[in-house]
Amino acid sequence: MRIIEKINEQVLEKTVQRCRERNIIIPTFAQQKDPTTIPAKIKERLAKVGLWDVDPLNLFRITWKNEPIERGGGFNNGNWVEFPPELTGVPVRIVGLVGRYFPTGSHKVGAGFGCLVPRLVSGQFDPTTQKAVWPSTGNYCRGGAFDCALLACTAVAILPEEMSRERFEWLRSIGAEVIATPGCESNVKEVYDKCWEIRRTRPDCVIFNQFDEFGNPIWHYHMTGSIIEEIFNRIAGERDRFAAYISATGSAGTIAAGDYLRTRYPLMKVVATEALQCPTLLQCGFGGHRIEGIGDKHIPWVHNVRNTDMICAVDDEQCMALLRLFNEEAGQDFLQRRGVPGSLVEQLPLLGISSICNLVAAIQAARYYEMDGRDVLFTPLTDSMELYASREAEQRELHGEYTEAHAGAHFARYLEGIGIDHLRELGYYDRKVLHNFKYFTWVEQQQRNVEELRQLWDPDFWVETFSQVDEWDRLIEEVNASVGLI
């Protein structure tokens, strides 16, 4: 799937002028992957810029390798947390890749960059006359709106009305137009319906749908996949095995890191997680749930289901209970008495709700495959509790003060009690069933055609799709040269 079919020189001239006026330099994908290649002058200027500041320089902080400080940070080798057996109850090494230190507090700012920038540097999107529409169930529209603010584009964010209050407040504060659609996390079709209404009524709008925009998985293939490989090579012992990559499907961007990792570790497992209350992959099911940021009731167009080995459905009540265990004082005290290192307990607020879901699924996968101390599993910690303070307050209002008794019950049931229920290991035809299931959303509802669907089953399609980044970097460098700020 080629993102850039042609260059619109007239629009590109306006983009160059806009970048020159707003002092915008666009980083290459290679620089996001390896910040040591960023020009020294830009690094010096970043020393005066906060991580969340609406400053075009923060485009260079769309990377997994930001120093974990709020202002003036440079770059490092990545941020990760290793969860020990005292917490997980399994002998394997489970490593969480921390998304908290992206601008906006989530890696979705990278997915938005991967969708918008190729269109921008090829003249397929006009920042002077068009608006970028970001349909989402959470962090993606935040990331897209932030990218737009830095790239001097106008953003329209669409998300379900029952998402956390923090999301809506932040989007409005950054200047995005915000549209709330009916329902909760799993009401994706209502978001799509709003997109079709916008296509009919607002010709100045361009839809960047994370569920069918290949820039989303392409960014994660190169950025998320490569940083995980780097961390594994840094921490692994001589006999350690790269055993599995676990990711909530969501828009199927983050899970594309598994496509990259498969090229390096052919025997690894790719585990897709979802909410038990909406078991779309597990049972072709439906429902509403509270694991914000993972979307469902359909299979994203950009999900390469042929590369998925297992489905794990996680109870949203389990995630909400562990949210309190990991963040409330009584829960943290309990964990330390149980032998969980205090240094780790201090880092548990780095896990947002979907990150907790991923951790649970990693433990389940380790139990199912009977993994041992030589096995290393990786999972993304998409965002942190910083984005869910209102959800913690709601739990306190609903269930009262969190006590040692609550902590003990939740630890026993939701950590020690993790088993291998609600899992499905996929054979060839199981994967093809999930691939075929895309028909009902994408062909019947979203105007894709059957031939396009058949292409998605071809492994060569994905190889070619993931190989476009070098071309994009060349165009970015040409735009920067025309702007003349480097």
C-alpha cells in the first residue's frame, strides 16, 4: 500500500512557506529512531523546552528515547520497567516499554506523525486550507491534535463522550475542535459515522483514521519494533530468548511492532489483547468496557492478523482493581510487604489502564506457554495514570476508601489468581477467520472492496507497505532544505 502516489508541488510550496513562517523543522523517521543523529543546534534549543510545550522543536521528541524529565531533557537509550516474579508470579522477565515520556504522555503522538507527515511533505495535505480530523477512542486524537499544533495545522478531534474528562479538557486547551460521539470505548462505529458525515458536509476536512491509515503501523514497525530490539540486546543474557510481544489491538498500530520483531526473532509469539467485555477477536463478540484506548467491535483494516499467534481477553474489572492496587497508598504498602521492590512500586503509576491490561495478558501468555527464566516478554505501556486521575477518583467514590483488605483481595484474585482462561491460540484458519471478519466493517460499511481485502492476506503486501520510510525521509529532507532553517 503506497501512501504517496504523487507530489502536489503547488500545495507543497504553501507547506514550505508555512514552515518557514512558523520556524518548523520536521524530523526524519531516522532521527526519531536514533536521536543521536539530530543536529546539535536543535538539541541545544530543546534544553529550554518542556516536554509538553506547544513548540515545533518538540517534533524531535516524538521518540521512545526521551530523558524522563519534564523540561529541558535530552535523549537516552529508551525507558522501560521490568516486572519481577514478586509481582507477576511467573519466572519470566516481563519488560514494559514506557510511553509516559512522549509529548502528551502517550506514544500515539508518533502514530499521528506517521499518518500526517507523509501527506504533508508530498503536498497531499494543505495546512493553509484543510483541517486534519482525528477519529479516536482516546490518545490518538490527542497525539494528532498535538502534531497539528506543532506543524501549524488545524485539528478536529472525534472521540466517544464517555472517555475520561482529562482527554476532553486537554484537547480544548490545545485549540482542537472537539466532537463527542455517543457511547464508550467500544462505540467505534459511531465515530466512523461521524467521519462520513464530515466527508459529506465539510470538504475542507481530511480524515486520518488510525484504524485504516497505514502510517500508524508503519511508524510502530520501525520505531517501537526497533527500540524493543535494542533494549532486548542490552539486557538479555547469553541464553535468554525473545519469547513474546504482547499488545492491545486498539487501532492495530502498536501491535505492528510484532511484524518487525518477527523478522528478528522468528520463533516469538505475538499476543493481541482486548477487553473480555467486548471479545471481538476472541469470539467475534461485542459489548462495552472501561479499558480506555483499545477500541473494538471490529478488526482494524491495518491489523496484520496473519502475524498474530494468540488472543487474550482481559476483564476490565481486573484492570480497574489493579489500578487501585498499583496507585493507592494502601495498595503500594501491601505490595512492598509482599516483597515487591519499593523501586518498582514507585514506577507502577507509569501504567495506565490499557498498560495494566497488557501486563495481565503477558502473565497469562507466560503461563500458557509454560515459559521460564530464560524467556523475555515485551509489552508497551502506552500511557500512564497521569491521564486517568478522574477514573481513580470515580473508583474511590464508587467503592470507598482503599484498604489493606482490598489490596490483599485484589492481589490474590487479580495477580496471584491469573490463569489461562479467555485465551485462544490461533491456527492458520483461525487467523483467516479474523481476516475475513474485516469484510463486514470495511467492505459493507466503509467502502473498501474485496480485492483490497484479499491483498491484506498476502505477506508481501505488508513487506512492501512497511518499506516506505526511506522515501518519506527523503521528502522530509527536501522540504527542510527548501524551508532553509537548518
